[in-house]
Amino acid sequence: MQIYTRKELSENSFEVLGADGTVLKNHNDKPYPYLSENISRNLTEDLNEIAPKYYKVPNSEEEVEEALFNNVLARVTGEELRQSFAYCLLSSLIEYQESRLDVEIDVEMQIQWDRLFRMNNIPNGGELELNANQKASGFFENNWQNFDLNYCQSFEEMEANKVKFVSEELVKTVRGLVDELAFSHKIAVDILYNFFDYFSITIPVLWVSGKINDEDFIAGYYALNYGIDIYELDEEAYEEPRFLMNRLLYFKTILWGYLWKDETLPCLNF
């Protein structure tokens, strides 16, 4: 289903067209810049893989009216765009380029609720969480620790309830990774942290830094957030984690564009 298309304007310069046939716009209704062949192709492929979840193709004459209604509704809401990390990154960077704002990842605060360091200690759940996150926790080698779950709302409440803070050594390691990231990659971390319900700041950092792969990320997310082992899911149930891994795959390609210095990308030199 080709809902999103490209229009070549000149060599290695493409206009990306949205579901309504006009230039794709970001979340603040600002038009996308012309993008290179590689970036525009990956963006449209990502969006077109998502589109069937929102746009309907009628299978009979009776379904035509319903399909038309659903498709108009999909174009109005643009809900599928929020499923694309690639779209969200470029949309955000269009705004940052205009406002020239800075971005800061508050590792010191966010890591205190990070489930990578606060796994369940119950026999079955704890083993599942630990096994699913071996690659992520293994990055820290012998420095990795499992602290108690943190149900507090602030540092002050943690201190009052004698909840242990994640060690300064672990905080320093994650902070070091963040400080090495390019501006675009810090925005990528923030997008993933928000999309995946704040379950971990470290796992998005490790993924963006290339320390864990797409499958490591999603397996860890399902184990820590839902207590689910994705490797035990049947084919139908596995479609959702596979969908998320595909989104990460396209996202990674856009991030590579920044490393390769693709001049069509917003905030390239930030």
C-alpha cells in the first residue's frame, strides 16, 4: 500500500509526499525539507509499512464507504506518523533547527527509576527479566547491580524511605555514553525514552550508541514492562514486537545518515 510517495526534484533530492498527496509536514504543520535518495526512501518505506494498520482497502463494494471514511479519518489524525521513529526524529529536528534549542538528557534523575537496574526479584519474573537483558546488563560487566524496585516519586521520597540510589559508577558510565552522542542522537534517545513509557533511559542510550541491537531492545522492553518473553510468543503475537523492531531498523538508517553527513538532514551540524 503506497500511501506515502517521493517526487524526484533533482539528482539526490526528493520531495516526500504525505497521505494527502502534498508535501509531508511535521507535527507543527511545517513542510519537510527536500531529502536525499537514501533518507527519503527509508522514510517512505517506514511509513508505508505502518500505513496498513490505519488505511483500509475495501474487499467488496459494501466496504467501499467504510474504507473511504476510515482513510479520511486516518489522514486527519495522522496517527500512523507517531508510530515512525524516523518521522518523529526528523519532525523534531525541523523544530530544533528553527529555534536552535539545546537538549539535555537528565541521566542522573531518570536512571533512578531505570528498570534495567531495578529488576524483579521474584523467581520466575526475575529470571525472565535478567535473561532478556543479558546484552544490556552485560555491557556494564561486573559493575552492573540490581537495586530494589523504586515506587517513590522523588529523590526526597527515596531518601525518606531508604531506597538505594543507582550507584554513581553506573550513572557516570551512562552519562559518558550520552555525552559522546551527536545532537541528533540525543534527540533519538529522548524519542525512544518517551515512546517506550520511560521503562529505561539506559536501554535507548545503549541502542543509539550501537551497544545492543534491535532485538535486544525489544526483548528487554517486553520483559521489563510486560513480563513477556517474546521468544515464547506464537507467530501472530510476535507480529507486534517484530513491528517495533522494524521501526527501529528504519530509525537506525536515518541516524546513520547523520553519521554519514547527509547534507539534506535538519540540524546536521548541531
